[in-house]
Amino acid sequence: MDLNYFKKTRILDAGMGQELLARGLVTKGTLWSATSLIDEKFNSLVVDTHLSAIEAGAEVILTNTFTTRRVRMRENQVEDLFQFANQKACELAIKAKELSKRNILIAGSLPAQNETYDVDKRDEKIVEKDFFDQANIINPYIDFFYLDVLSSGREVEIALNVIHKLNKPVLVGLHLKKNGMLPSGETITEIVKKYKNTNWLGVVAACVSLEIIEKTADELKSLKIPFGFKANLWGVEEPLPVHRFNNAGHNEVGKNPNITLGKREEVNGKVFCEFAKKISRKGATILGGCCETDSSHIKELSKLK
């Protein structure tokens, strides 16, 4: 694909997991959105959610592979379905694209391989294998990789080395805390200067509150590469790692994160669009939503094209 793709304003999709729950998905344990891949009766919800985003104006959709990382599959005792679930997510994204008859791109969601919003401190070889095994399954189906909510430079480096072997472009999604830094304590500038390579498409604040995005926009702009956001609408500015609030067993109905984290009901599509306008004036060209956003937010964002 064109490595300059994000130099123009582009609209990404909204969150997948919470939208699937809103559409009727019943999850098990901490599988959350991965349940929609393993249980065939929920496959259509994934396609419909992708289609809603495309019809709202999304030019890029992410594969539903955020919770199909090996650690999450293992803890829910379905590791034998690791390849099946990741492949199914890609097939459903392609199906949605074909049904839409629109020339959108498919990004492979390659998430942090251990806990969300937390630094992966495991042995480097283990982390590398987890990244490679998931990326290798996704790779044939996608236009580029999206590093989905990474929390440290070490993880970025490992993931980038894996993606380099697969010869695909990458959009880097960094999770940020209220202090504007990654959970590892590194700055965005440090990450970009140390790890940026020729395959980078840009960098985004990933699953981050509106306030943190606004606080870090000037730093992102100063890096002179395409930047933007996939904003969350959690009710808290800085979510804790998910393992601290969900210990559901693999055969139990999982606890929906928004029970603990809440939702910013006041941020409707129009409010979200006004926020995006403000960040766009600072130079952001990559605009999208994450947890608790839906197609109504994307529809408003698409008006900025």
C-alpha cells in the first residue's frame, strides 16, 4: 500500500468489543469479542459491526483480533482455537468489505500480547513468539498491521521486528497515561525517535481519553509524521489493566468492562466530531474511535473528510 496513505485525513472504525456486547454478544470468561469468533451464531454480529462502520464512512476497519492473543485464549482454556479464531476474524472482515462493495483497507489488529494497559515484562523470546504467531496468521488477509494499544518501547520494538520479517506497513498505536507517557514511563518522542523505521505509516494515541489526546497532540505534531487517535469513551480518564477487575472463569459469563470503567454518555457523535476538529487543526489526519464508540461517532467524523 501507499506509505503516504495517512498524510491525508483518513477515518478509522470504532470500537468492536463493546459494540458487539451492545448488539447481543454473550461472552465467556475474559474472551470478550473473541467469543463472537469461536461461537458461530455470533459471527454475523462481527460482519454487521464492520459493515456499520464502513457505511458510516470508515476507510479502514480493524480485524477483530484484539482478544485472540494467545495469553487470553490460554487463560480461557481455548488455546487450541488460537489459529481458528484469528483466521475467522480476518475472514469476517473480508466478508464485510466484499458486502460493502467499497474500497476500504483492512488493518490487522496486533495487540499487546499480555495484559491491556500494562507493560509486558515477560521474557523477550516469549513475547516475540506470541507476536509472531498471531501476526503470521493475520498477515495474508490484511493491508497493514495496527499495533493495538501497546504500553512500552520494548513491546513496540519486538512487534516491529516481527512485522519487518512479514514485510508489511504498520500503524503504531501507543497507550498513554494522564502524564502523557506510556505505562512504561517512556515518552511518545522517545518511542518514535528510537524505533521509527521505513515501514511506519504513522502513530496514534490508542484507546486513550479525549483529555489525554488533547494534552499530547502538540508533541505528536512535533514528530513530523502522520498522527491521530483512536479515542475511548470510558468513564475514567486512565483505565487500570483489565485483569484487575475481571476474574471470571472460562465457563462463566464475563464481566463487561464498562460496569467498572463506565461510559461517557454525553459524548455523542456531534461532540466527538467537534473534538476531532480541534485535534485536526493541530495536524491530526488519523481519526477513529475505540472502546464505547460506535458507528454514530464515525458517521460524524466522516464529515471532516
